[in-house]
Amino acid sequence: MTTEKAEIGLIGLGVMGANLALNIAEKGQKIAVFNRTTARTTAFVEQAGDLAGMIVPCETIEALAEAIRPPRPIIVMVQAGSAVDEQIAHLKPVLSANDIIIDAGNANFHDTVRRTKELENTGLTFIGMGVSGGEEGARNGPSIMVGGTEDSYRRVEPTLTAISAKFDGEACSAWLGTDGAGHFVKTIHNGIEYADMQMIAEVYGVLRDGLGMQAKEIGAVFERWNKGRLNSFLIEITAKVLGADDPKTGKPIVDMILDRAGQKGTGKWSAIEAQTLGVPATAIEAAVAARVISSLRDERLAAERAYGPAATGTISRDIIDDLELALFAGKIAAYAQGFAVMSTASREFNWNLPLPTIAKIWRAGCIIRSQFLGTIAEAFGKDAGVANLLMAPAFIEMMKGASPSLRRVVAISAEAGLPMPALGSALAYFDGYRQGRGTSNVIQAQRDFFGAHGFERMDEPGAHHGPWGSGA
Ligand SMILES: NC(=O)c1ccc[n+]([C@@H]2O[C@H](COP(=O)([O-])OP(=O)(O)OC[C@H]3O[C@@H](n4cnc5c(N)ncnc54)[C@H](OP(=O)(O)O)[C@@H]3O)[C@@H](O)[C@H]2O)c1
């Protein structure tokens, strides 16, 4: 190992941190690393192979600071929450002016905004950076969403560009806005990921229970779909997981996996932020709720005994082509919702989020990567003023083609008693969004009746009251 100082540092050698550090080292940057538990640091360097010479293991945070050439960029990749605050508190005394702390975990963007403020006037710079792509992405090229000052991004841009995923040669890394912008966008990315995964699971449910198909056969359907309009990482891995056997029993592994999914920060935060901003994100909300229902396994089993199971094997195979289009229509609605949340947040927090760029940096590296994001980038690029993805001309055409299938699939599944929370809510969102004359006139009348809230009239401006009980 040379005595030359490292160019960058990293704290937290868990799944993501270790892989990100190897990625950075492989791109030719010497990196100093520190982990709370030293044994993990030692094991990391031992397993780094040819890259070990590019890694400086440090046993203390002081040693970490000493090992990096100032001004130091230091990536913090630890569990989100108080661990990040602890690491910042440990770093502050050992860093000097112009050093940059980069929180690359899945932080709540409100924490990022707070940390940015707390570090103001300390001479240190703070970047909140969303990283997507899981273990494989961190090692070989993630999608990177950066929040902070533009100047601080420019200082780390060469490193981030080098380690990020590439789509047609374009780096999937971008500066998206100040303070919490990067972590907000990562949160919404994960919310969309929840919706995408839930809708896939719902379609799997129709194929399994409604059509009585076996896992491998369903996997083959997803494999075929992956060659068409649904082409994406999530469809690709769904085909693979459905095709995999359990080494213990020889049965399809999915048939051995308990139907209970957890939900952590980012999915829930997406739904909360959408609600707070007053933007409907029903597919994301439904996906979070569906995971919660999935976790109530004992209650579900008891309820099935009480009410009887859904009808199985009652749906004809003719529905398979509709299922592909239904998934596509649901996906359009879910992405429309996610982008609408980002568009509103952008105005609310003065971020000026570049929506076409966000779609572009999600085309590779991240979990929701797909062809489809290129079409979204084009739509927001061409129709900059478009209020909602559903109103971009290309998407109007796509939705006109796909929404009848979504309707058929939701109706047939409802008949059979098969749950469709995300696809069903996507359809309800679409129908509500495109209904010129809605039904809230009744809600307004009810509110005026019991609370004298007043209502607007169709034929004259101003606030009005109804003739309820007034004798008028
Ligand atoms: N896994 C993914 O697919 C993924 C994808 C995108 C983003 N993320 C985010 O990336 C971050 C890291 O995730 P991960 O999957 O790499 O986690 P992980 O494998 O569980 O590793 C957690 C790391 O955080 C450290 N840590 C935990 N509490 C700490 C504390 N109080 N003080 C100091 N260090 C502490 C651990 O150190 P010890 O070794 O000492 O325990 C370990 O290095 C999280 O914010 C996560 O949400 C994860």
C-alpha cells in the first residue's frame, strides 16, 4: 500500500457501503473506510482481493479523517436515523472547512433538511444522496440522486459519475436540487417501487388463483412480457424468482415463501408526503397498505375461515393478454402519481426538480429501471408544462389503449374475490381524474347542510348556502 492519502472516505461497511467502496476503488480512487465494528472493516479488506491496495482501513474516525486528503468527501452509509446524526457528531471535530459529508443512506428528507441547516456556518458541507440499485447496483453502478448545493455536487460529480450506472453512455447520477431534494426523490422512487411490485404481485395472484397456473408457467408469462412494453428489471426478476426451485424441497421457491411482506421507511414516507402535499398517490398508498395486510397473516387465515376463500380457477386464460395491458395501465397511473408528488414538492420546497432528468437517471442502476422511463423522460422533456403524465399526448394514447384491459381485469378479479388494491386504486384514480363532472357536489352540499361550510355554484361566483331547513 502506498502512503499517498485517500481521495475519499466511507463510513459503514454494511451491504451498501462495502459494495459502494469497492465500486469507488475499482474506478481508481483510493478510499479510506471506517466501520463501527472493526471486525467488519478487517473482513472487508481481506475480501477485497485486487482492490485491497486501493483501500485504507481505519479503526477510528480520527484515523479516517487523517487518511484522506483535504478537502475530504466522506460518504456515510449507515442505518438511516439516529446513526447518521451520531456519525456526523463524531465527524465534526475531526473535519475541517470545505470537507463534505455525504449521507448516502435512505434518510427521511426532513432529516436531511435539518442536517443541512445544522451544518450551515460550520464550514462543512452536507449532501443528502439517494442511492438505488441494492447490493448489485452499489457494486456495479447505482442510480444516484443528489441534494445539496450545486457547487458541492460539482466537487463530487466526477466520482459519482464514474461509479454510477450508465444508460446509453449517460451517467445515471444527477444533482436534483438543494438540501432534501435527493432523498425526497429517492423516497418517491421507493414509493413507485412499492406500487410496481404490488401490481406485479396482484397479477401473479390472478394467474395463480384465478387461472390455477403453476409458478413456472407464470414465470414463463412474465418472461414473455419482459420482451415487450413491460420490459423492466422488476418483471425480469419476477420471471426468475418464479422459475427458481427450493433446494430443500425441490418445489418452486415462491411456493415455500411465507406471504408476509414488511414495509419500512421510504414506502410509508412516500404515502405520508403525498398526503401532506395534497397529491393523490393511491397506488403507492394501496401498496403500503397491502404489505400491512400481508403482515396480518393470522387474522387473514381466521377471516378466510369465517368468510370462505375466494373463488379459484374460475377465470379463463383469455385474460392473459389483458393482464399485461392492465399492468401497463396501472404502472402508468402509479408513475403519474409519483411524478405528480415530485412536481408539487418541487414547488413547495423550491427545488426546481428536473423531472425529465429524474426519469433518465432511473433508466439504469435502480430497482424500477425500465424502457418505460425513457418514454417518461421524453414526455416531460417535450411537454414541459404538462400537469400530469396522464395528460402527455403519448400517454393519452397509451392509456386509451391499455385502460379497457385494466377495467376488465379489476372487474373480473373483484367478481372472483381476488384482491387488487394497487391496480384497483390505479383504475379509480384514472376514472376520477378523467371525470369532468364528479360527485363532490353532494359532499359540498352535505358539508353545508351539517356545518354551513358554503359551496360554489356552477352559474354564479361567490360562496352560497343551500335551502336546508331554512325554509328558503
Ligand atoms: N440494502 C439495500 O438494498 C439498500 C438500498 C438503498 C439504500 N439503502 C440504505 O443504505 C443504508 C445502509 O444500508 P445497508 O443495507 O448497507 O445496511 P446494513 O447492511 O444493515 O449495514 C448497516 C451499517 O450501518 C452501521 N451502523 C448501524 N447503526 C450504526 C450506528 N448507530 N453507528 C454507526 N454505524 C452504524 C453498521 O455498522 P456495524 O457493522 O457496526 O453494525 C453497518 O455498517 C440504509 O440507510 C439503507 O436504508 C439500502
